Amino acid sequence: MLNPKTLLALVAMIPMSLAAQKDVVSAYNANVDGDYLKAAEYIDKAIEDPKANVKEKTWRYRGNIYTNLASDSTLYAQVPDALEKAAISLAKAEELDLKNRYESERLADVARGASIAGQAGIGYFNSGVYGRAGELFMTAADMTMILGAVDTMAVFNSALCFEKAEQYDKAVAQYMTCGAYGYQVPDVFLFSANIQKLEGDTAKALQTLKNARMDFPREQALIIEELNIYLVAGQFEEAKDNLMLAAEQDPTNEILWFSLGSVYDNLNMQDEAIEAYTKSLEIKPEYFDANYNLGALYFNMAVQMVNEANDMWKPRMSSTESTKQKELEDGGKAMFSTALPYLESALAVQPDDRETLRSLRDIYARVGMDDKMLEVSAKLKTLE
């Protein structure tokens, strides 16, 4: 025999269940009649009932209702989270439909919702409402995922929008998702590292770059960005050790040797820098950066020798001092000549590079190549 109190409890539950069923039916009818706002009101009431919200049908109806609502621009403006509610509902319906009896109905709404979300995202982006645009592109990607596909463009667009909205955690997460799918790589790793650096987390930025370089060891942008972080932080030894290891593992990578030469340059280790730059050029003789940096290194060494010679001057000099001064002057002139072919090779690759042209103008003037000096000077005037 049932306990009377238990019987009362069961009786009390019956009206709640019937009420929920009535709301589901009312939602269905209002949806068929095109009264989507009323349909949404009914279905949201039904979804609160513990017996109704475990039914696939309830969630499928809700997904369809909110997709219909979002397809009407006037109504969508009144319920701006309609697509998010549709996506959640359709995903829940899929979870509950163990035998996939209503898969085709759900997927039709999913496809429609994904398209609406993408178009709405574009509209918000063009209006400068980047945060909302990012959310909609995420919704489009989520709905496409239900279809068994990956909309990498929507994921990338969401990352771009979140970055513009300065919602950096979301931006990095979406960029890294792109990276996991191989979309817009390796740029997305660089974008992520730049955001992390912007937020002051250089350790995380370095880790992102290192991870990316495991898959893209020859990507110059990644290597240079990592190098720049070390250089800005004054961590030249760390940069040197990192690049030496990388160069040993990939000895035919001209970018690594160039980067190592740049680090040696900053450590005033001139002989080591010359060796590293030379190795880079042995691999790729037309490499602009290596040619320019090696030429600039010799140029600076020449200037230093000339300055030392000038500093020695005084009205009365001993023969030893005069000899030393002459050696410095000759050495400086020879060093300018050593720099010359590297800077000329750099110019051959980038004929309009102003810094290269200015350095060459100075060298031509110092070594007495007046015709060349005038030619370069004339070209500089056309660029300035």
C-alpha cells in the first residue's frame, strides 16, 4: 500500500508534466503559424520542466523555433541570442536522439543557423561591433561542427574579431584552434604570440613560438619574433644558446645561421657573427638580411678603425704613433672594401633599400669611387 504522503506527491507531479506537454504543443502550433516570439515563450517554459527537458523533441522544437526567429531580421534584433540558443538546443537534441531518428530535421536547422550566424557576423564586423561579430562566428563554427565539418574560416574570423575587440584570451584560443586544424599556419601562432607579448606574458609568447617552430623550423617570421623577444629583454645568451641548438639540428637552414649571427652581433662577438653570417650566405648567397648585416658589420668595424685613427691625431706624434695611425687608416679603408660586395649583393636583391644605398654612398666616397657615389646619391634623391 502506498504511503498517503507519497501518493499526494505523485498527484502533484502530474499537472506539472501535463502543463509542460501543453506548452510544447502550444510552441509547436505557434511556430507553424509563424508566431515565433510566442513559440519561443512557450518552449522556454516547457524546457524548465524536468520531464520535458529530457525529451529530444522539446530541444529539437526549440532549436527550430529559434532558428526561425533568427531568420527574421526584425525578430532577431529583439532576441539577439537566438542563434546561440538554437545551437545549444540542437546540440542537446542530438545528444538525446540516440537512434538518430530526427537527424535530417536537426541538420537542416543547423545548416540554416550556421549560414545566418556567418552573415550576421559579417554585418556586425562591418559595423565595428567586433565582440558580437566574434561570438557569431563562433556560433557558426559550433553549428558547422554539429554537421561533422570544421568551418576554419569562421574560427579564424572569430579570432580576428576578438583581437580587434581586445578580448585577447578568446582571440588566442581561436587562433590556436586554427593552428590545430592547420589553417592559416604558421601566421596564427605568430598572431597568438604577439597578443601574449602585448599582454606582458613573454614567457607564454616564447613557448608559443617554440612550439610552432617544431612544425615550421624554417619560418623566418617565427624565428625573428622569438629572437626579438630575447633581444628586447636583453637575453642575448638565451638567444644564442637557443639558436645554436637549432642551427646544429638544421645546419642547412640559412635563417637560423643569420639569426645566430645577429645575436653574436649584439654580444659584440664579431668573429663569431662573421662566421655565422658567412654560413648563412653559403647556403643562400642572395639572402638580403645576411648580406646587409655582414656588410654593416664590416662597415662599422671600418668606421671604428677610422675613428680610432682620428682620435690619435695631435700636433706632434712619434714615429710609432704615426705608424699606428697609418695602419688604422689603411685597415679602415680595407675594411670598407671588404664590406662593399656584401652591401652591393644586398642592393641587388632590394634595389630601393635606403639604408643599403646610404651605406654604399659612404663607402664609395671613402674608397674614391666617385662615379658610383654620384650614381647612388642620385638614386637616393628619387626615393627621399
